[in-house]
Amino acid sequence: MTAPALHPDLATLALLLGEWRGEGRGQWGEGAPFAYREEVAFRHSGKPVLAYTQRTVALDDGRPLHAEMGYWRPVPGGAVEVTMAHPTGFAEIELGTVEGGRLRLATAAVERTPTAKTVTRLERDIDVDGDTLHYVVRMATGGGAAVWHLEATLHRTQATGDGR
Amino acid sequence: MTAPALHPDLATLALLLGEWRGEGRGQWGEGAPFAYREEVAFRHSGKPVLAYTQRTVALDDGRPLHAEMGYWRPVPGGAVEVTMAHPTGFAEIELGTVEGGRLRLATAAVERTPTAKTVTRLERDIDVDGDTLHYVVRMATGGGAAVWHLEATLHRTQATGDGR
């Protein structure tokens, strides 16, 4: 497949393009803290949207933990719109901003399947500095306040994000 | 990566696993009919959920058309729950049933970003017969009735759907 040209509207999100790997840690409620290995990819097809895929596995035994997939759309003026699907039965809209390497996103709307996890809000603070990406995710369930849930540092392992 | 064992709860959806390719055609409103080439993958990681990725390109010049990604969850009794993200700014929950090779899904809830396409409902009729998959997608925008939009026949090109 020929690598498509980057759509000019993707300029503000181009710093996310490529494949990323790293390690993170998390905790939820009274549960035991856990550590994970993560793979993330941001790709484009020539359209003004990034396709995002992510998965994590446990650092200790490699068992699959979370995964998520969706699309990141830049909006003129520094806004960002994200559509995201989760394997635990919820799909959401996240809205936020990008200023240089600083992205801040939060759930604006969420819908759940009948058997879904009752996640009601995610907040993502993402900071990109060159080929290093650090994020914190805060999560709320059942309508409560979002609290610290995940934090990881990733390193870019492949620069291009062409194709799917 | 070692291929994980299929989770027993995935039995009813196992006939979707693998990679699929084929051609389809579509139309929307008064727009010109179009033809497309499609790639679909259903993968699993050992958990009771399928990760679904899809994209289409125009049959005439290969330009990217639609794409979508999400997760398909079987529920005891033949129900299916889908979380889906679309690059056009909406995310949705689809609910339906699977009986043998016959899947019927429809949007149960949809959320949109401020600049999204105003899709309000998708209906998917999917029929799998061996390594052939045929689907029809009906779509509604602005709250109207769902009407015929896409139809394609895909062939399984790779049987296993292990890993991401």
C-alpha cells in the first residue's frame, strides 16, 4: 500500500502518529495495584482523523488486560473529538483540547450495553515530548468523581502511522 | 505471541473469527451509487469478546471510504452486544441476536461529537455460510427510518483471529 499524504487538518495531532510501547501501573478502588505493558498505535489513511488502537497485558504473566479502539478528530481552534469503543461494553465520546504536546480529554457522553461495566467518565491527561508519551487516566463509575486509575510512559517505536 | 485458547463463551461468535475480504456496493439518498473493496478482521485475545476492525476503499481508485472499529460481546441465550466507534464522529451500542450463521444487530444508543455526521440508527443483517459472509446495512440519519445503504459479500482469507 502506498503511504498516503497526511491531511493538513491533522497537523495538531501529528505528534501522536506511529506505534508506541511502554509500561504503566494502575489501581481501582480497594483492588490490588497492578502493572502492565502497553502497545498503542495511531494511524491515518489520508483523511483528517487518526485511528487509535491500544491494548495492555499484565507485566507479571502477560495475560491480556484492557484494550480500546477509536478515532481522534481534530477540530479547528485546538479542539479534539474522540469516539471510543471498549470491550467491557461501553462506548463514549471524549472531548478536549490539544496545545502543542499537551492533550486533555474527558468523557462527554457514554452509552452502555445491558451487561457493561458501569463506567461513567474517563479523563485523560496526555503529554507528548518528542518520542515519549506520558498519560494519566482518571475514571469514575456509577456517577462518582473520576479518580486516579492508570498512569504510563510510552516510547515511540515506529514513526510512521500510515494505513490502518 | 502464543495463540490464546478461545474463550468458551465465544462459541456462538466463533464463526466470525479471522480476516475477510470482498466487495460491496452502496448508496445514500440521492447520491451516486458507489462500489467498494472491504477488509474486515475479527480477533480475540482469550477473553470473551471479539475485536472488530473494518475499512473500505473505493473500487475505482482505491481512495479510503469508511472505517469502523469495536467489540462484539456474546451474551448467554444468543444475544450479542456491540460497542462501535466511527471516524465520522459517532459511537454507538448495537444489540441483537445470533442464531447459527444469522446475526441481526441494530443501534440501541448513539452519541455524537459536535461536528459528527447525524447518524441515528444502523441495522446490520449478517449471514455467514462457511467462509462466505454477506451483509446488508441500513442506515438512518436525523431520526428517520433506516434504509438500505450498504451490501457486500466477503470471503474468509485467514481463519485464525488470534491476537489483536
